[in-house]
Amino acid sequence: MQLTSIIAIYGLFWVLSAFLMLPFGVQTADEAGIEKVPGQADSAPAHFNGLKVVVRATILAAVLCALFVANYTEEWVTIDDINLFGQPPE
């Protein structure tokens, strides 16, 4: 696998990881015990720390990308191992 392919796959895993990490560790104004701004949505975060999301997404994406590349090189799971339609193996 070429380095550019690995970088592209890492980027895809990073975006997926960033969206997965967004809701973790976030408190609403009611949960944090602070007053809401008029017109603020009830589900809006009280304090958002984007750096924490970036760090968590980077670590998760690195692990997922490493597992993907390791599976690609070692062929732990191949397309022949996936039985999508319940057909018996040949």
C-alpha cells in the first residue's frame, strides 16, 4: 500500500472519529448549572473544547488506520471471508 493511500485512509478515519467524539464529555447548560442565553437551544453545549475532540479523534483514527493497514498487509479478513448473502462456502 502506498503512503498516499494510507494518508487518505487516515483522513477518512479522522473525520469519522471526529464526528464520533463530538458528543462525549459535553454538558448542557442545565447539567453544568449555568444560566442559558435567551434563545439558546436546550441541547447546546455549555463549554465546548475543540482541542479535546481533535486529540481524541487523532488517537482513535491512528488506531483504526493502523488496524486497517495491518489487516490489509496480513490479510486477516478478506472479501472471501465475508458471507453477505448466506450462501454456503464453496
